Amino acid sequence: MRFQNNSKAIILLLLAATLLAGCFTRLPDSQQPKSYPGVTEAIFAPDGKSIYFTFTSPKIYGLFQMNLDGKVIAWLSKWRIGGPALSPDSRTLVFAVRTRDDKGDLWAMDSDGKNLRQLTFDSDYDRKPRFSHDGKRIYFMRHDSWGSFSSLDSGKSWDSDIYYLDLTTGKEHRVTDQEFWRLGVLFVFPDDRHILINTPQYLKETGHSIWKINIDDPGKRRPIEPNMQPFSEQPKVTFDEGNILFAMYSLRLSRDGRFLLFAWEDPAHRWGEDPLAGDQIFLTNMEDMSTQKILGDKHYVSPMDISPDNQWILFADSPEKSKFHGGVFVDSNLWMVRRDGSGLKNLKLDFRGVLDKPPAALRLP
């Protein structure tokens, strides 16, 4: 999938490689973008009083819990995991773990870091787990490999479908049978009857990339199209495959299904000509598709979560300016802002309380 503006695509790749270490095919050392310590994923706890996050640095890395002021209160895992999700009762954490043979399965542990167990045992790559709102199922994506897009122009990348694990019976069930390519988003609506996905192509249909799908009858689906007209005369991007789609990134659905959070840039911008060019944060009301811009003065931001009360938004930017000072990660790449755009604050992460309490390393099969 190639943008008309190739420089934009290259920049996005380099930023993604920095923020989401391990998700893209490794380049030769001479071509590697410089790696900086930083937060890679972050989610609010269901009560909204703490944040679980993954962090990468040479010595401090893994899954952590902190309070809303940035004080790290628990070092839960010392592994590079993907897509942590917390059960509605806050008792269970589920995440993806990459195995030595470049495959991936879902694992779970208690929210205090104890009782580690493996949930899926498949030859493919399982990721992006999401709990149903009744806590009885875990939905997830299953890809044909861990890997990454072999190139931006690849016609088929990450053939994928949606599955769920029934926590009562322990059995897996397949929801979709479409072999989606570049399936990148999965969320469960609060009615536990519908899911939200993002894919550049759905059954050869063009013009839409975000879909609400009926779980019991996946053929029943409808596109989700935020109203971006107030921000651009031509808010869509034309891709080589012929689709004209919104170039949205880091989509997040609020827990009550009322809001869709995402990053987007006006396709009319050209890199370097506009001081505000770059992905900005937007929020769409799922009832009428009206959209508001949350931030307009930061470049290439990545939304991570919206609080359970829909009042606060977590997002990350480049960790290039972040640094450690005496166990405190200052000028961090993790931020909070209110839904109305006020109250912007940088989270200074204080690891000092957990530095002498590292968890045991995960032993993979």
C-alpha cells in the first residue's frame, strides 16, 4: 500500500519502527533507524485509576503499571510483549508473545504478575487480544506469520481473520473467513454482538476501511466513515490498489462504543511545508460521525487509549527527546490530554520504586 507522497510513507515507517520495536522486518544494521527508550503501548485500567504500559530500553523493559501521576508501582513482566489487554474485572492481563521461531501465541497472567499461563497454541501469529464486555471471551487476530509487510506494495500481507477463545470451555472459534490483508484493528462493542475492524479491502469493496461486523453473522456489516470534511476538501487518500480511503492510524474505540479515537493527516499537506503537518489526534462521535480535532501542535502522534469515563486520552509521540535521570524517565513520549483538548501534560515516569524488583524472565516452549 503506497501513498501518493512517497516521503510520507518512508517517514511513517521509520517512526513506527522506533515506537513499535519488533513489528517490522529487520533492516541491515547500517539502515536501522536509531532506537530510543520509550513507551510502546499504554491502556487505562477499567477503573481509570492506573495505567498499564509496555516500555522498551536496554535495561528496563517489559510490562508495567503506574498511577496517573507517572509513578511506576509494579514491574509485571520482563519480556517484550504485544497488545496487552485487561479483563473487565481487572483480574487478568492477556498479551501476545513472540516465540523463537517467529510465531506468536496469547498468554495470560493475573494483574499482579502471577499465575502465568499460555492460552493459544497455534502455528500462526495471534495478536491484539480483546476481552468481551462480559469477560467470557477473548477475541483476537490470527495472522499467517509474525513478520511484517514484505513491502509497501505487497498485494497480500498478513492474511488474517478474527477468532475468539471461549474462557468457559477453552475452545477457539473462528468469527470471520475472509483472509483479510493488513488487518490492523480489532475492538468489541459493548453489546458483545459486534466488532470493529480496520482493513484496506473487504471482499473487493472499495472506499471504506473501517467496518462494524455482526459476530454471529459476519456478512452483516456496515462501514464506519468519520466526517473529515471540516478539515479537508479531499480528506481521503488514493492507494495503489485503487481504494480511496481515510489514512487513519492507531484507531481506538471507547469502552462504551461512543467514540472512535485516531490519528489522521490532511492528504493535501506536503511534508516540510506546513509546521503542523503530521498525524494529529481526532475523535469521532459514533452516533452521528461528527469529528473534532483534539491536538494541533504536535507531530506524528499515536493515540493509545481513552479513559473509561471518556475524559482523558493517552497518546505517544517520538521518544527522541526522552531520557533517564536517576531512574526517572523525563520528557517521556507518553502524554495525557482531556477530550476537549485541555489539560495537556507529559507523564514523567518514575521507575525508582521497582528497579530492585525485576520479574522473572518468561520461559518460552
